[in-house]
Amino acid sequence: MKITKVIIYDVDYGRDFHCRQNPIIVKIETDEGIEGVGEVGLAYGDAAKAAIGMLKELASSYFIGADPRRIEYLWDTLFRKSFWGQGGGPVVYGAMSALDEALWDIKGKWLEVPVYELLGGKMWERIRLYANGWYAHLVEPREYSEKAQEVVADGYNALKFDPFAITRQGKYEFPRRFIDRDLAKLALARVRAVREAVGPDIDIMIEVHGNLGTTAAIEMGRLLEEFKPFFYEEPVDPLNVDALKKVSENVKIPIAGGERVYTRYGFRRFIESQALDIVQPDIGLVGGLTEAKKIAAYAETYNLHVQPHNCGGPVATAVAVQFDFCTTNFIIQEWFPYWADGRYNIITEPLEFLAKDGYFDISHIEGKPGLGVQLNEDYLERFNRIVID
């Protein structure tokens, strides 16, 4: 089997949730008619377009004519022969990740089994989810309370939000390292409102997006302890291992992070120092499924949990689900059921709508080869695409 074509879809939605939203989807075609899909984990922020260029370079240089079944070989080729793979960042690894995901999709279809069977087989019958993306544009604690109740009414028993990210004036603006007293009070009031609204049996996760200084993160973390968060995510700069370790030693909440850490080499110090309690690799950024499984296995040697970060389109969700069902130290999956920009139409049957009572059942993908999803070609025709052959 040989790769004959790589197609890159630039699914640009412009501005949404106060930042650019631009999923990048890749499809690999072969001479045997088997196709595979993947997604770069850079849908938000300001790097998606750069990933297109990297995908073009890697696909044209190393994929056309290659055997897609040689997944480890191709991963190692991209890592070493590209030069920038050794010591690269989100653009390099994002492109590598999407290509790697598509290779696993092809291999699963070739062998007529789901990808999770290739990565170790079924570990769980169902996986637990937490809802994200529900709090955009909310300002007052009362609004958080009402919306959180709606999320619970939708069946979710866990939800995540950043209580610091939206100012009292309704502007999406990350706080200073030294958080001012007014915003600190507002953030705590928002968390209190959510906890009181959902009750003690619903898990809440506190996101900080890496924006607080170490002292402020500790001070706020101690104040948040009374609300019993499931975890405290990226309380300080995500690459500062020592700062994260200091926070974890001084706050009685599990520390989560990892969406901006890449490959097993990047995660090594976070795992070995146990600065994180819950490791959150984004499979569309860490190096794909090939690398995510290695990161999870290494984390398991330190008894750490794994929760794949997922803030993209439905292909990324399908990838995460395959990983979850075959990973022994998996704990919970990030889930975005409230996107309003049309991205669920990227595939024909999005998994996001199949959640029930806060869980996703393996029966939805059991027996479906590869990643278990199909691109909606008619929908994707409205976006720009690049063909490498």
C-alpha cells in the first residue's frame, strides 16, 4: 500500500469564543482506496495557518509514495529528518499529530478493526465526560449559576470553566500575574455560585489557562479548596515545572496540565517530578496517538492519571475516544457539546451528540474500523483545501 495524496482542509470560522477558531483537517489517500483522517490541535489561538505550511512540507517530503502502515517508521522519519522535529513546538508536532492520526485510521480500516483494538484493546465499557465551552460571555455569578444548571440538566455530572478569564465588563481578557482584589472576589463568587447551583455531587474543574503568578495561584488555590474542585488546571505558566510543583505542594487540589507540552520528552520532567496529578496531552499536538500512548504509559509508572485535552473539531474527539477506551490510567474526557460554528458538520456522525448521562458508551464505535468516523465532503467543499500528490 502506498500513499498517493494528502488533502488539507482549512476550516476557518473566524472569531468565536473571543478567539480565532480554525480547525485544520487532513486526509490521506492510498492506492488501495483506503483513506485516513486526522486533525491538528491548533483550532484556537493564532497558529492554525502555520500548521498548514508544516503539513505541506512534511506530506510532500516524506509521505507521498510511503507505506502508511509503517506508523512508527514514519513518526521517526518526521521527528528526525525534518530537523525541527527534535526540539520543535506546536506547529511541527501539530502537523505530525494529524498525519499520525490519519495513519492509524488507515491501518484500522485495512485490518477492519477500531483503532483502540490496535493500541491494546478495550479497557472500558464507557468513559466519563466533562462539559466545557458552556460559559462564554457570562459575567455575573448568577449567570454562571443558571448556565451550570442547564449543563447538568443536559446530563453532565462534571463541568469545567475559567472563572478568571472574563472581566466584570464582559471582556475576555486573561488576568495579570498578580490578580487584583476585585477580579479575585468575582472569580470566587462565580465558583461559589456554580457549586451551590449544582450541589456537592457534581464535579467542577477550575481552568486558569496558565495566567497566574505562583504566589497568586497558591493564594487562589487555597481559597478554592472549599469548593472541592476535581482539578486545578494550568494555574501557572504551563512550561514552568518548578512553579507547578510549588503550587501542587501548597494547594490541596489535584493539579492538571499538559495541553501545551509536546512529546514524551516534553512531559518527562512533569511526570518525574510529579508536578502534575492529571496529565492532559492534546493528541493533536503531542505527536498523535503514537506518542500519546507512550506518554500515558510513562505517566502510569508514577501512578498519574491521563485526561486528553480536546478543544477542536469532531475528528479530534473521535481520536481522543479511541485513546480513552484502551488506556488504563484514563480518568475523564474533555467534551465540547456546545459549539455553534458548524464544526460538527465536518464529519457525517459527530460523537459529541451521543453522550448520555455524562458518559460515552463504547457501543457507538465498537466494530467500526479505524477512527470510526467519515468526513462530510459536501460540507468541506465550502472551505479552502490544499492537495499534495
